[in-house]
Amino acid sequence: MRSFVTGWVQSEYGGRVKQLESDITFHIGKQEAELTLRVNSAAFYGDLNQLKNLIGAGADPKNTDYDGRSPLVPAKCLLSICHRQAVN
């Protein structure tokens, strides 16, 4: 009986630990996705101060959003537009 109770408690505890790990992984992924979206948005609008703040807070500018875009793409486009305007 004792081994049955011990096994049941360990099984119940192990299931809760796995669920907790799954929940934590989900929430970390969600936060990273939101942070990446904010970085891409700041890059798209050319908000250098916001970009610096987000990167300083731990955002990775190499992460891509749900469409596979990184903040480097809008930044490159913005630089290209600025360069064309400066030349003309």
C-alpha cells in the first residue's frame, strides 16, 4: 500500500511539474513574440529611442515575427528611402 501511495504522489507531482513547465514555456514564448512585434514596429516607424530601450531590455533584434520578418528589413528600407531622398 505504501508503495502505491508513494507512486501515486510522485505521478501526481510529476504531472503538475510538467504542466508548470509547459505553462512557463508558453508564456515565455508569448512574451518573446510580443517583444519581437514591438521591436519590428519601432523599426518600421523609425523610433530609434524605442528600439534602444527594447534592445536594452533584452529584445533580440535578430528574432523574426510571425511572417518571418526581422526588424532589420524595415530598417534597411527606411535607410534606403532616406538615402534616396538625400541624393535627390
